[in-house]
Amino acid sequence: MTSTDKKKKVKVQCAKCSVEFRERACMKPGGGPSAGCPTVSAKNLLAKALREYQSPENREFARHASIQEGECYSGRERQPYVIHPVKPRILEICEFAQKMGYRRLGIIFCAGLANEAAMASDFYEEKGFQVASVMCKAGCVPKEEIGLSDHEKIFRGNHESMCNPIFQAMVANEEGVDFNVLLGLCVGHDSLFFKYAEAPSTVLAVKDRVTGHNPLAALYLSGSYYAWLKKPYHKESVFFRPISDSSAG
């Protein structure tokens, strides 16, 4: 994205749609659009996306994902239907992988969730999968290798292995993994893994060091215990880093 593109006003803001949820253009034929609605304003892109679904690989992947979505709810034969979810995500991943015919899973995990990774590995092996698992610190590469100074490390004055998502991806690729399952990779490290992984990937859990790996808790409590998150940025505070024009580039 160029600097000129960044200066353009954002047009698509589905999160701020003012139309009642079930009456939106994306939810029902003839539904109402809000300003910038991509269902109405981006028909050329929609047609392009639909052409991508015509490839056998994408079509089958999307079809099974949607079947799996429906199977996560029980009692769908009852009308009017009130949604009743019954399957946790760890099982949903298992069933989707089985639908796709995957045999080898890759658990790509953060060192801070090593216990959870062992439990997940056992779970998927008991379901009949082969499981390769790669921890973020694999390679034992010091953080200085990517330019960190000692004061930027967690444990100052000591060796600290960098998180190594590119290496994790390469190892998973070499292992011939059919489907990667991410568990707690840091913000940014997960992005690099997605960039270099050859197999499709999903996320079992994301890291949140404060909320027990439930990042939405901060949103749910943003009107009370986490109200401080909405305060203006202050340069002197460790919690608030202002976004300047120079840093945005």
C-alpha cells in the first residue's frame, strides 16, 4: 500500500453498519445497505471472489467449512430455530480436518502454552491424526540476531531466544503438514507464520497474557475494569504509544 492509498478515506466499515442486523444487505436479499456497504458497492470484487470459489480446491474447502459451521449447532430441524451451539473449537478443527481428508496436523505453538500444546497434541493423536509440533523458540536464535538491544528483551542480561515463526513454518512445510493449528503465537509472529506456511492454517487459541488467552474479555469489560484502555494516549505511559505519521509508514 502506497502513502497515497493510506491517505484515502476508508470507505468500508461493516463494523459500524447502522442497519438492523437481520435486515442488512449482506444478510438477506433486498436488505438495506449502510454507507460503503461492500455487498452493494463492490460488485466487481464480489464477482472476482466468486470466480475464485470455482477452483475445485477453494470450492471444496469452503463447502466443508460451511458444512462444519452448520454442524456446530443442534436441533436445526426445529422451527423457528433458536441457535444452540454444541461443539468447542478444538473438536470443530478435528472434524473439519477429517472432512478434508487431512492426516497430518501441525501444532504451531508459543513456549508460554507448552502445556496446552502437549494436551492438544494428545487430543488430536487420539482422534487418529499424525501430529507434528513446533515451538516458537526452535532454533535457539538470540534476539540480537534481529536487532534487539538488551533493554528490549524480557530477561535483560541473559540469552533470550527469539520467536522464530519463519523457521516454524519451514519445519512444518518440511514435515508435510496438511493443516496447521496455531496456539498462542505473539502478535506479528503469527502473521509471519501465515506468510511462510505452505499448508492452510487455523487458530485454536490466541495469546492474551493478561486475560487467560481470552482477548475479548478486555472488550467486554471496557466499560468498567478495562475502561482505562480507552483513555487518550500519553507518551509517558508504558501502556500508551501514540501513532505518529512517521511510525505509520
